[in-house]
Amino acid sequence: MTINRELFDQVMVPNYSPSAVIPVKGEGARVWDQNDKEYIDFAGGIAVNCLGHCHPALVAALKEQGEKIWHLSNVMTNEPALRLAKKLTDATFADKVYFANSGAEANEAALKLARRWALDKFGEHKSQIIAFNKGFHGRTFFTVTVGGQAAYSDGFGPKPGDVVHSDYNDLAALEALISDNTCAVMMEPLQGEGGIISPEADFVKGVRELCDKHNALLIFDEVQTGVGRTGDLYAYQGLGVTPDILTTAKALGGGFPIGAMITTTEIAKHLKIGTHGSTYGGNPLACAVAEAALDTVNTPEVLNGVKAKEALFRELLNEINEKHQVFSEIRGKGLLLGGVLNDKYQGKAKEFLVEGINQGVMSLVAGANVVRFTPSLVIPDADIREGMARFEAAVAKVVANNA
Ligand SMILES: Cc1ncc(COP(=O)(O)O)c(C=O)c1O
């Protein structure tokens, strides 16, 4: 059987349009394709491979658990799930954990829990969910409706109701919208897919205060920002604002599918027996790998390393920009960074990604105007320099193509 990009068009549902490159091997921050061409990975599977590819601690955890027990069901619990839940609660504000398999599922659980909490405590009138324009929370029908891009939720018939949107970083707009009918406010503590947009300190504090004033829950979607990505284990810890519910996925499994919703005992108690569930949530293989990922990331060396690597990324991106003038700004935090394209390159972020692949470096976009970088949190500095040299070659090509 010939395995190539044409086969994708033959056998796959056409909801994606992947590159012609098919990677077959990865080690650390490097990846090789079917033709043995090497790439430096600044994408990390969209902020997933927090420890690069095939990190020895994760491989060992997977192998070890793979020879013990793979799957039970939630009729029984298992050791890796309990160990991971204990470590997540020890490391955060939360007392309780619900395991899912993805970011969208963790968010779905958070939203359902918020609705239950409000219904139980206050009654049917308190069902409004406020989220933010440009926000992204996943692709289930509830989460995509809460997400702030109608283009992703339109076209599927009637949407889940009582979901409204406000502008990020606009506290007055939120104040005008929120009321005692609001059940929850859901936000990313740094908008990722929407274009790498950091929250202003006063805004996050203000959102917390408004939630408290109106007895609404504050849900932080840390699916992209969580597990060390911003230099804190969770971004809320760097903002000094604590949510009531937090969701985490992507980097949590370092490449193995897992998601989690974490919250306090007081709120968790509303998800009573039988109210929600998942066949695979809390799977022993996923939890064993996630435990190893969490143990490895949640150390001063790795978290401080993220801050140092952010500085190197910014320095090299600024150098590239001085030569080629493509960005108006480098923004983001930790290793969740975006190069915002200036007026001349509006709508052209994908050209940088495609030319990067040609030059042997993988990057991402965040919308049409931002080139996004979410590499391994432990990417060696030498790989950052090599990857940036390749990225500069890609930038030079794009500049020449647009001259
Ligand atoms: C902030 C945020 N929430 C939720 C999701 C959805 O996660 P998943 O694709 O694992 O369902 C994403 C994915 O990009 C995300 O960035």
C-alpha cells in the first residue's frame, strides 16, 4: 500500500487539509518525514508535545503501564488516575478532578457542571453563559457555541441556548452583559487560537469581581495555556486570579490524549452520581503518561527554562524582524508566542508556515495574521537557534514572493 497525501483524499473525511509532508519519526524537538527530511518542531502538535517527541520519561511510563493494565471502566477506579488526580489537586487551587479525553470534552464537562450548579442552587433562570469573541473552546456543539467564532458553530441547526459573547479585555462590555441570571463566564487566560491575545491584569481581576458580585462561576479554559506553557504550571497562577473551574488537556498528556476538569469540593458535588461520564476518561495508559508529564514539567528547572527560552525566541524573532520587517509585534507569554504580521502581510500567515515546512521548520498560525510558536518546553537552545535560522530563510522567501 502506498501511504501518501493522495490516500488522505481517498479515505478521509475532508474536514482537514493537511500538508503533503507525512512525519514518521520524532525525537526531542526534531521530526523526520517519509523521505528522511528533518524538521525543527516549533509547533509541538499545537501546544501538545510539551516535552518534545518520545521523551524518555513518557515512553517509560507508557511502556510500564502498557504491560500492567490498559483499560477498566469507570465502574472501577485505577491507580494512575488516582495518583494523577492527587498531584493535580496538590499543585492547584482544586480539590476534585474529572477526567476526559480532550480539551473539548473537559470544557463540555465544565459547562454542564456550571449549569447544574446554578440550577441546583438558584433555579432555572440562572443559565446564561458569557464567553468572549475570538475565544476557542473545542468542537462539540456546546463548546463550539461558547467559542467566540460563529463561523465554527453556524450551519449545524439550532444551537445550545443562552450563550452570549463579549469582547476580550473590555470590562465595561462584560459589566453591561452580566447579571444575576449569569451562570458562568468562560475564558482563556490568554487567547490562543484567536490570535495570541494576553489579558490585561485589570481585566482578569475585574472579571473575577463581576463573577463574585453576580454569583457566577469563573471557568478558565487552560487547554492551551496549561501545564507549563506560559512559564507557570497554570496561567492563572501568574495572573493572581483563581477560577472556580479550570480545564486542562493538550500538554497534560504530552501527546497522549487526555483532558481534565478540576474544581472545588463545593462545586464538584453538583456533578452527582450518574450526571456525567465518559468511557475512556481516566484511562490508565493516559493517566500514567500524564503523571510522568506533570512530574517532569512541574519543576523549577522546566518552568524557569520556559521563561529563559521565551527570551531567546523573542530576541531571535526581533532580529529577523529588524532585517525583514514582517511583524508589527511579538506577543504572548512563555512558549505561547505570536508574531503579528504588519499591514503588508495581512492574511498571509499561512505562507510563512508553508515556506517554513520547505525550509525544515514547523510553525503554526493563529488566525490569518499571526504566526504562532508553541514548541517543546524543553527544546534545547541550539535547536531554537537552528530552527530560527531556517525560519529566517522562510521569511526571506515570503518577502521575496511578495515583493
Ligand atoms: C483553549 C482551547 N480550548 C479547547 C480546545 C479544544 O481541545 P481539543 O481539540 O483537545 O478538543 C483547544 C484546542 O485548540 C484550545 O486551544
